[in-house]
Amino acid sequence: MIKAIAKLIIALNGNVKKSQLAAGFAWGVLLALAPLGNILGIALFLVSFFFRHNHASKVVTMTLLKLLSPLIAPAVDLLGWEILHITALQPLFTTWYNMPFVPLTRFYNTLVAGGIAGGIILWIPVFFLFMALIPLYRNNVARKIQEAKIFKRIAKIPFLSSITKAISEMTDKGA
């Protein structure tokens, strides 16, 4: 995880395209909302590697949101319940449930249905939000953070110093 954070910091402060970073954050939200313990979640994770985006931003976002999942789960569960109880979709869900292998996706679970739907719904707003935030960070915030006295003190904390060390090692290698 330390390497992922270091790679994200390097990408945010480097020449990585903001669209690739923003897409990584959006994929992280989608994958964090979709439960990864089933075939659909695993398939989404594997499919994400076929698209051009920053993997470090995906992994960090996904990890942070997975840590917050107990707080997010009630809303995701409610969304999934609402989707699964749409009367017009009942014949489709019945057909899917009776197909071979499709039930292994656990689409009928409220957390799975709500997570996939919520992730898809949030993908575009998250993408454009980070497209706007990344230039603000690069132009205004990054320099001020590096020059702040409190940052220099906090950087001495063992966990953060290991991130700083990983960043300097990756920068030296050209990663």
C-alpha cells in the first residue's frame, strides 16, 4: 500500500495526464462500491486493467472507500433494494437467475446491485470532479504543502517517512 501511495503522489506531482488520474479515481470508486467477493466484482476488477488510467489512484481510492464501506453500505443496500424491486425489471431478473452461471454474479444481492449501480452512476461525476481538482492541486496546493513547516514535521512520522522514502526511491529509478 505504501508503494501505491508513493506512486499516486508521484503521479499527482508529475507529468501524468489528469484524465488518467481522474479515470483511476473513478475506477476506484466503482470497484470500492462493487463487492469483490463474487464473479462480477472480480470481472470488473480485471476489466479495469484494459483501460488507460492510473492504477495507483485506483488502488488508493478503492482501499480508502473499502475502509469506509460500513458507513456507505446502508445507502448502497437501499439503492440495490430499490433496483431489485422495480416491477418492470422482474421478468429480466427471473430470466437471468434461471440462466447458467449468471446467478454466480450474485446480481440478486442488494449490496451487489446497489454497488454496481452506484459505481456506474458515480463514475462520470467523480471523473469530472477530479479533472477539475487535479489542476487546482497541482497549481495551488502542492507547492504550499511542500513548503509548510507542519508538513516537514509530519514527514518525520515513521509511516509517512516510509512513504517519503518510497517516493524518493521511485523517483531515483524513474518509475
